Amino acid sequence: MSIIVDKISYIYEEGSSMERLALDNISCVIEQGEFIGVIGHTGSGKSTFIQHLNGLLKANKGHIYYNEQDIYAPDFKMQELRKHVGLVFQYPEHQLFESTIFKDVCFGPKNLGFSDKDTQIAAFNALRQVGLDESLYYQSPFDLSGGQKRRVAIAGVLAMKPDVIILDEPTAGLDPKGRDEILDCVKKLHDEMKITVILVSHSMEDVAKYVDRIMVINDGKLVFNNEPKAVFARHEELEKIGLAAPSVTYIMEDLYKAGFDVDRSAITIEEAKNSILNLLK
Amino acid sequence: MGIVKTKNLTFEYIRRDDEGNVEGVTKAVDDVSIDLKEGDFVAILGHNGSGKSTLAKHINALLLPTEGSVIVDGIDTLDTDQMLKVRQTAGMVFQNPDNQIIGTVVEEEVAFGPENMGVPTKEIWKRVEDSLKAVGMFAYRTASPNKLSGGQKQRIAIAGIVAMKPKCIILDEPTAMLDPKGRAEVLRVLHELNEKEGVTIILITHYMEEVIEADSVFVCDKGRIVMQGSPKEIFSHVEELKELRLDVPQVTELAYELKKAGIPIKDGILTNEELVRELKNVYYR
């Protein structure tokens, strides 16, 4: 499985006075099993971009190839793509609607035409994967905590057995522990099931901790597409477009300026700690 | 007496089953007594469901106590005749700017509050101008709010509250949906309002970095206040905070980890400068 994005552009309200270029000639390749972070300020076009990856929006220009098939070809089945590329929207818990958690998670696979038995197996597996306690399966999703509801919503997408899961700010509004729980859960899915993960986030600290590669979108353009260290090393440019490096990178910068020969490319607490300990030994 | 004072404040939700029978009672706020000083920058921390938003909604009488009382600038919120007065004294800003902006032009949006209060037109114009300047959005006064970034929208929402000249503003996770720049903008505006205008700020947040410069911090758990003190005091308790599903700023965490690894650093490091100073002491000892 791979996704090739070839020079796509997207225009909102084309031909009207509100016309706006939301995506501007974006190209990239996403390989199976990658863990990618997408960052950009509000309104940069990152949500528009990810909605192209499962065909919710269609580019005005350019092509997207899923498994070497052109998804805009007339004989391409969009439903196939949506089965393989699952999208978890912002505040996905607002989309829960069924009377029990289990029924809610069954909704997706059922819609895709899974048999009853396959639907139920998929729902069980998905709920287990997100680490929700079995005693809760037949309760109302509305009695859960914010973090739990969000895990149910993610399970609803996982139950469709996607190869790629896209999460749009999955931790917004959660307490710190809730954030870690969601992201640890996603990391586990990635590591154990080799699912490709595309994480849209406003938390530079989270992106630094989890992803293998960062795509930075600004004004609809892909401005960086590289390993986290390489992207955050250019934090001055990131700041100009409303972003930043993780706080710990600035700590290392300050230590360096104060005469400590520390690793300025550290982007996680662990790396910073090791670098400082090495120096003090 | 402080601007906001609660005395044994308790708030109960009644849980009902499908038939409407009472299943039980949940105490969302449980015997909370706090006294907030006028002009302070107060932060409230707590995990999802800890009762902090329920507590905050009592401060501008969106909720009324089941037991105990809430006194806002000398007025008991249970005195429903004075509810408007309470809401003028204590304004509230919520998490999602899109849910609280109704105007089609920035100026109109900001004028909504004072207009509703019956402020004379001339005075409204002045307040709109002043509050937009206070949040650094005057240049956008004729723009449409839906063309603005998240941080800008949230600043417009704050301006709308400022235009009602409250003595106190309560913000319930105002930065949860914002990018780093938007978060920084909103925080800067809050500190300016606090320092220049003397507005009491009550900030509820899940971002520990936003708490560093507060005057005092309260930590909620199970409807109770379980910790209170200066940021330094609060963030000295790394393990307890983690048990409460919270965290500490990255610099505090790094200092804490270094200390655990045997480097003699004091507790409650809150800024990069402090950490640099501490490490210099260790290094050149």
C-alpha cells in the first residue's frame, strides 16, 4: 500500500467571489507503515489536505494514486479507498449516536457491507485494540469520559480495518493523561498492526515524541517534508508561519547559548536529558 | 473580601435512567471554598471530568449551587434578581470560538454585549474600539469573523467580553483548538488585560505551560480542590500531578528527570533561565 500525491491543487468555491486556493501544487509519497505528522497553523490547509487522501474532497488539479491506481479514474471505486483509508475527524465523539458502544462501532463495517458475523468480530477487535474495558461494551457511549468516547470513535474507524488511519487533532481538549493514552494507543496500532498513521496536531511536543516524518503545510503549500529533527532545527522559519519547536528544543538552545555544549537538535525530554547527563559526567 | 468567593459550594447532578427514574446523584463540585483576590491571574487545572468547568460556570451564575454559596463582587449568585449584574461582573469565554461568535462583522460581534446591556450608542463605539485595541484586533474591525484564524477569533470573543467591562473573565480552555501562535496570542492578551486593566483572570487549561506566570493555581479532582498554591509550589509535585492525570511544563519535567538521575537541582523549575542557572551551579561547582 502506498499513496502518491502528484501535484494536487484545490480551490474552494471556484468561480465565485469567495474563490480561494486552499491547496497549491502538493506532491508527496506516503509508504505503508509510516507514522507521519502534519502540522500547520489554523487555516493552513492541512484539514483540506487530509480530506483528499480518502477522497472526501476531489482536487481541481493533479492526481492521487492509491496502490498505483488513479483514484480519479472513472472506474475507481471510492468506497474501496474509504475502506482502506480511515479518517477520524476532530472531536469524533460528537459523531457517536448509537445506544450502545458496541452498536456504534458496528456501524462502519456494516455500512461497508461486512456480514453480521464479520461486523461483530471487527467491532470486538477494534474495541480491544483501543483498550476499552469489556464491561463497557454494552453501555451507552454517552456515559463515558472524554478520552474514552474518543477511543470508541477511533474504534469505529478501526473496525473497518483500514490500512491507513488519519487523525485530525485527536487530543484537542483532553487532559494530559488523556492525550498520552490516545497517542500511546495509536502508536501501539502502528507498531503492532503496521497501520500507516497520519496525525494532524497542534502540539509540537506530541509530534516530536511520536512521528517518523513531519509534513508542514503553510498557505496550502507543502513547505517541509522531513524527519522531525530536521524540521524542528528550522524553528525560526516555523515560528514565522505560526508554529514552533517543542519547548525542550528552546531549553537546549538556551543552554547552548549559556556555554553548555549540549545537543541542540534534541526534541524530546529523553534526548535532552541524555545529552545533559553526558555533559555533566 | 475577594472578587470571587465560594463557601462550601456543592453542585449535584441527578442521574436518571431511560424511564426518568432517579439512578443516583453525582457531586460534580463537592464542598469547595475558595477566595480569589481581585486583580489576580488564577489558573484552574484538573483532568476531564474533575469538576473544574462546573465550578467555573458557578462564577457567572450559569449554574447555581445545590448547597453553599458563591459571592461575586459582593453579590450572592442565588439572588436571581441580580443575575445580570453578576454576569456583567464575571464574563465567560469558551473553548470553541466558532460556537460563540454570531456577528458577521467583527465590530458588530464585539458590540453585541454592551448593546444588550443598554449602553448608549456613543459609549458602545468607544468600548468596541478600546476592547479591540486591547486584544490587538482593531485593524480587523470591519472584517468578517469567519475569515480570521482561530487565535484571532478567540481574541474577538475575548474583546466581546471586555466590551462589557467585567471585573473578572473566566476562560474555559480557550486555547484547546489553537495552533502555537494562536495560543501565544491569547495568553499575551490575557496577561495584558490582567496587568494593564487589572481584570481578574480565571483560566482553565490543559496546557501546563500556560500556568507558569499565574499568581495562583488550583487543582481540581473529584469536584474538590486538592492542591492550591503558586505555580512553583504546584509544579514541585510532579508525581502527584501525574497521578491526577495532569503534567508539568517540559522544562520542569526535564529538571525533575535530571534530578532523578542524580543531578542536584531544586524542585519546581519553571523557566529556561532557572534551569540554565541551576545547571551552571552544578557545572562550575
